[in-house]
Amino acid sequence: MSVLPSTGLTALTRHTIVTRTELESHLAEVRENGYAIQVGEIDDESACLAVPIRSRSGSLVAAIALSGSVPHAPALRRCVPPLLEQAVLLSPLLA
């Protein structure tokens, strides 16, 4: 993870990932789940969900993302299954 500065990352909110350990743990969770979600990491009011669109070989070629306010984070989480389905449908178009 050579892109992470040796001094860590700047906390934008109390939820911002700022250490290598936190980042590695979060990335492992993203890989396991197949999507990324953040709630209040960039600012206290925003949440975002992203699902990958992959080529036939499995390379990442694009993503579908939804953003909303923190109170809508549960609704974003409910969007994971349909967004993953759409990502699979879009994959052949971008491969």
C-alpha cells in the first residue's frame, strides 16, 4: 500500500479512516462484500455506496455510485443487491 503517506491520512471527520491498519481492514471488507460504503467519512452529513463494474476478465472498468445524506444510509444499504445486479448487466457493455 505504497500510496498511503507514511504520516497517515488527514481526518476530515471523526469517522475518517486515518491509519494503514484501518484502511487495510476496510479494503478487505470491501473486497469481501463486493461493494464499498462510507457514512460520514468525508463530511458528517454524507454517505456513499459504490459497486464495481468489471470486464470479462475481472478487471475493474467502472463503478456505479449513489450518494445521499447520512440519514439515508440505511436506504443506500438496501440498494446494494439491485446495484450489484445492474453492474453485472452493464459489464458486457463496457468490457
